[in-house]
Amino acid sequence: MTFLKAYWKNLILINYSIDPEILLPYIPNGTTLDLYNGKCYISLVGFMFKNTKVLGLKLKNHVNFEEVNLRFYVKQNNKRGVVFIKEIVPKPLITIIANSIYKEHYQTMKMKHTINENKKSNFYQYQWLIDNEWQSISVTTEKIPKIIMEDTLDEFITEHYFGYTKNGSKTLEYEVEHPKWKHLQVIGYDIDVDFKKTYGQSFKFLSSKKPKSVILAIGSKITVRGKKKLQNQILR
């Protein structure tokens, strides 16, 4: 079953190495952390939903909108996926649908974005409002799309095609289909985020931590398939 179709466009992915112990309470049963060169990563991601259809329908005023999420990486047998700590969108109906059907962790906040494409560079920014303070991530990039090289951290970050959600002792799995993305080389970035306010005390340290990499993926058309319960789970 196809649950959602859309375009994910202009994805900022800010990637930090992290102590895996911090993520243990969030790991869904039946999955394990997916590491790159022995290190654990978490990503702050901002992007645009475009031309969104839920169950084949365009919901009024819910077609084009921003999302910012914090996610980490897991595997389940030969499947590589992501787990979301929190997903922020400006559309309350998206929050209701995702949290009720997929048991995700969406939260509705006021958001805005800026995209400026100049002759020599592009600028992308995503913002969300917490306690009357705007949080912001932004990048400046080159103009020419490039292939993401194999066996790199950037490929690891962008090549996960399943989502896993923890629902008590149960785990839900869904597939996300999209082609391999190209990227625009990042030449500058700015992170103005209060991680404690946005994601809680456990992730406060990210406010002062330097990312290992910052990516601007061009994105593509995506399809989110229907959820299913993970079988033969290993209880933690």
C-alpha cells in the first residue's frame, strides 16, 4: 500500500558523531545501531515537502510545507533505516496522521524557509519557532549538482530506505522509496539551534558540538509505503 507520495527538496543534513549510549532508550526492538567506520551518527535534517499526497489525496493547505527532524541510523537484518527523535512541521493534520498511524513523534510549530539562488551560489534556510525564539539552520552551496561518492559518510547518511518507530515493546517498519540523490557542495553553514528546548536535555550537548559533515541533498520524488509490524523482535 502507498501511504504518501511527495517530493523531498533541498535537504540540509547536519551530521554529528554521538555516544551510542545516549540513543539506547530510543532504539526500536529488533533493530540495532547502524555505524559508519565504527562511529554512531545523529542528523539534524531540514527540507521541503512538495506536491504531497496522502493516500492519493491532496489535503487542503497541506501540500507544500517545511519539516525539520532529528534522526539516527539503525539496521534490521540487511535493511538500513532511520529512527526519528522528533519531527517538526507547521501543519497540525500531518502531525495527527503521522502520530496516530505511524506512531511517529511529530510536533506542530510555526515554521518558515528561505531559498535564494544567485549566479554564483545558492542559500537555503529552515526556521522553527519555540518560546518566541526562532531556531535556524542554513547553508550556502555551489551551483553544480554532484554525485554523492560511494563509501563516504555522505553516502551513509543519505542511503537509508526504511523507517522504524518504537511503539512500546512493538516496532513498526515502513519503506521509503527514492533514487540516489545528488548534492550541492556546501561552502558555508550556520546552526542557531537551542537543542535542549527543541529536543530535550539528552541532546543539549549538540548546541556546542561541531558537526562531522553538512550536506545539501537536492532530493527527489519519494514514496512512503504502508507500515507493518516487525516480526520476531528481539526484546531489550
